[in-house]
Amino acid sequence: MASNQLEFNKAIKKTLSNVLIFYVAIYVRLSKADEGKSKEEQSRSISNQKEICMTFLEDLSETDQGFIKYVFIDFYVDDGYTGSNFDRPAFNKLKKDIEDKKINMVIIKDLSRLGREHIESDEYLEKWFPEHDTRCVAILDNVDTFTDSPSNEIAPILNWANERHNKETSKKIKRTFRENINNGLYMGSEAPYGLLKGTTEETKHKLTVDEEVRDIIVDIFDKAKQEWSLNKIAEYLTNKKIPIPSIHKNSNRGVKTKTFEIWDPNTVKDILTNEMYIGNMVQGKTIRLSLKSKKITYIPREDWVVVENTHEAIIDKETFNLVQTILKKNSNKQQNSQDFLLKGLLKCKECGHTFSIQKNKNAKQAYTVCNYYKKHSKYNVCTPHRFNYRVVEESVLKSIREECEKYVDSTNFEKLLKDKEESKNKINEIKILISKSENTINKYKQQIKKVYMDNLNELINNDLFQTMQQELNDRIDEEEKHIQKLKEDLDILISKKYEEPNYKKIVEQYLSFEKPSRVFLLQIIDYIEISQDGTIDIYYNMKRPFE
């Protein structure tokens, strides 16, 4: 790592007789982990680093007077940037000034200020700085690439220790972060559209309603209840000149694009599917692959952290659930399809695929057709299931009315609701995860036995055995904690009482009209099966009282 003085003399930018000139930069970095500290503490940390480095530089100037001259150029400060990533504004400027021959000496308080990723830190100390004829001094670690100090040899070990410290700190931060979101504290940098973060230390993790856009969100949900398409709602908002979320937040994101002020249907969908508007805190949607990676991965919806009733709701739960049903039923609907009452509800009894409702331009009647047959008819799969749509609709409505008239006055009507299929699936998924974690624990225990035997047979020494044993025990502890959390989630899920629409009220309203609305059908019907012989089976979102 170290260069001897004769070699370094050749690379010095300027010489005055026998005097070497070092153009000095002092690099200061405030750890991202310190962002939560008070401004006073942060300021002291920056000031402390500057003071240590300047004092060291002054002492150097006195010691080397007559042989080496030091010219202080500037401080390079990265405030609030993690040490695990070298893409930092001030550090990049420092590198540029070194490449432009403005700097040939860098002073840092210690190696952890340079970075906490040992491979890149080693690369800078042993390769990049020497190749750019630049001296680097880490004061507290006694590392100086201009000398043959023994401390230079252990710099890679110090860098490894700094990275290890960074990983442990990261684990603690993640653990605290997870505890906070599990407790319903908002940990995002920006609140979702329609909500505001608190401005004080006590309220910065709590959300309140943004009254400026409350009515806009209510209006969006009202239009969705009326079965407006996402495109139609987006066009409606654009025509009303409602500012898009990024403009409302004074964000410059996308400002140069032609569609900057135009509402996107996907933005509308994000609003309509966001549980934050019913007062639930929804977090943990993404995860970073590793400490060293910037890549963000989206995790499955069932693994998100949802804490109910953490802030004021803008939309009631019944409206929200109804909109989710409408979005689901209309997800595969063609944009130009006609407004058929049963669209999205019809399925094939034989193959389980959805039905289309077709009507030729000159035809007076509409007909059902199995989509699977329609797409793969040349392979003789399924059958057309071609039936007069109006006859099917009349038959379905007659059956629904008979059900409503027969059971609407039952005292058990609201109590005997069908269990949601998604809750059953979630319960099964958690049970599988518990089983996997238990199997993982058994594997770790087998590995402990193996390293124990390796130690007895002197294949590994005691120190390595104890390190490996401790590591495996730590992993077992993590899995056991994970199992405990899964079991708690399972208990909550099993005992949870899902909020359902007031079916009795809905049915009574239906009985007072000649023909039901499509919204009514989406609320009470899961799907309708039609067999090739014309038999119609209706599957409701609730159980019949006698069941």
C-alpha cells in the first residue's frame, strides 16, 4: 500500500527546490444512521471531524517545516450519506479535483469516514489513490499511504471491521424500523396523496388528513362506485384541472414530460386500492436485496404490514370493499364492451373460464360464449355455451329475487356470511411458512452437530467452532422469533371478524325496485356458472340461512 518517499517525489505536482507541496483536502462524512439525531448533535459531529483534521494538519506543518509544504484547499462534506455506498456528492467532487490535479492529499478522521464497505475501501487505499499520486491519511487509525507505517498493513482488517459494524448497525436499524411499522408508525419519507405527516418530533410518524384533497379522494371513490372506468376518472380529473399528486406535493418529478399535468389511470388505481384511505397503515411493500445493493424488490401483498385504525379514515370500509369488488370484476372487461348487467360474473361450468357477451352490429340479440372455446376452438376444447343473454339475465334475476324474498327476514341472515376465501388462503400460507422455518431450524441443529464432530476430530480449531456455533445459534434464534410472529399473525387472522356489507339492507333495497343495479349484484354474487346444457348455478357472497 505505502509508497516510499523517492517514488512519491516523482508524482508530486509541484516542487520548490527540495520542498514537496501537498494540496490538502479534508473529507468529512456524517453517517446516515445519525440523521435521526438533533441538528446540534449532527453539527458537533461535523465540527468534531473538521477540528481533528485541521489540528492534525497544523501539527504536520510544524513537524515537516522546511521539507514539506502543506496547502489547505477545502473541506469536502457529505452530510447524511451512508458509508456503504461511495456514490456521494462531496466524495465525487473530491475524486474529480484529484483527477484534475487540484488535490494530492486527503485527510480523514478515520477509515470509517472513507467508507464502510471493505472491498471498495481497500481499492481506494491500495489502488485508486496511489494511481492518482494522492496521499491518504486516516488520523485515528494511524494509516498514512505516504509512509511505511505498520498500520497500513492492517488497514484491510480495519475496513472489514468497519463493514461488519455497518452490517450490525443496519440490522439494528432494520429491527427498529420493523418494530415501528408493526406498531403503526409511519416511516416513509413522504405521506401518500391525501395524507400529511406531523411536523414535530412527537408527530412525525403520525398521519392526518390533507383537507385540501379530501373531497377529491371522496369524489374518485364515488365515481368508481358508479363503475366509471379508470380512464374515464383520470380524464374527468384532468378536465377539472385537479392538480396531479406530484404537483400537489410540489415535486418536480416528470415536469419535463408532455403528460406532466395529466392524470394517469394507474395513479387513479393506486388511490382506489390504497387501504391508507380507510385509516389503515400499510407499509413494508418493498425490500432492498442487501446492504450493498440499491435494487428494490416489491414483495407480495400478503406480506405487507397492515395496522388497522391508526389515523382518520377518508373513505368508509364498506365503500372501499365495494370498489375493490368492482375493480376485480371489471379487470378483464374490454373497453368497448356494452353495459351488460352480468358482465364479469359469468363462468363456464365445464372449463372454469370466463364468458364473453357478444352482439353483432346488425343483430338484435346478445349471446354468451366461453372464452376458452372462443380462443382454442380449433383444438376441440370445451363447447361454445351459446345462449341468449337476455334469457340468462332474466333467469338469474328471477332466482335472486326468490332467494331475497325467501330469506330476507331471517334473523340469521347477517350472521351466516360466507368466510372469505382469501382468509383461508392466508391461513394456509402462514402454516406453510411456519413449517418451513421449523425445517430450517432442524437443518441448523444438524449443522451444529456436524461442526461439533469436526472440532472433536480436529478438523477445525476451537475458535472457529465457537464462531460457527454462535452464528448458527443466532440464526436459530431469528427463525424462532419469526415462527412466534407468524403464530401471532395466525391467531389474529383466525379470530379476526371481517367487516362485510350490510346484506340485509342491500337486499331490502333491491326488493323495492323492479331491476337491481349492477353494484348490487357485485356485492352479493361471487360468480355465476353456466353449463353446456344451460343449467345456471349462482354462487353468493353469503350463505343461505338454512346452511
